[in-house]
Amino acid sequence: MQIKSNGSGYTLWLSATDTYNWAQTPGKRWPCSTLSGNRCCIVVDSNGICDLTVNGQCEEGQIDCSELCAIVTDFIPAEYRRYWPVWESATLASAAAE
């Protein structure tokens, strides 16, 4: 995994090994993973996802949205979480439940 700030967000690169290991994590397996074993690059800014490529090609709706949210949430460091749109929603929902 590599991550680089781009001023108003970040670019996250996940290797094929990263996605495979994530999908096969004991106790948290993602058995129908569409990302497992594939390289992906996700560009995020203050408006959300700007670009998504899988194995160097533009993603055209083949990746499950829930899986994408889960893998990004698991990999991004705390200082970048404010840019991930789902993170803020999940944090607000959790606070409201308390």
C-alpha cells in the first residue's frame, strides 16, 4: 500500500498482494471479492472519488461499492479519513447512536 497527499485529498495505491491479503483475512474474509488479486489506484479529493483504476484500466462499474468502501476504510491512515465520504457518515451515525 502506498498513499500520497495531493493537496485536497490523496491517491491510494493497493497492490494485487494487498487486495488479496485483505480479502482473505481470517475472521474478516470477503469471499466474493471483486478486488482480490487486482491492483487498484483510488484518487480522492474533498468531493469524494475522482478516479478509480483497476489493473491500470478505468473502472466501469465492476467493483462492488461496499467492498471498495470497506477496503479503503481499512487501509487509509487517520489523517486522510476526513476525505473519505463514507468515513464521516459512519462517524456521525455512530455518534448519534450513543
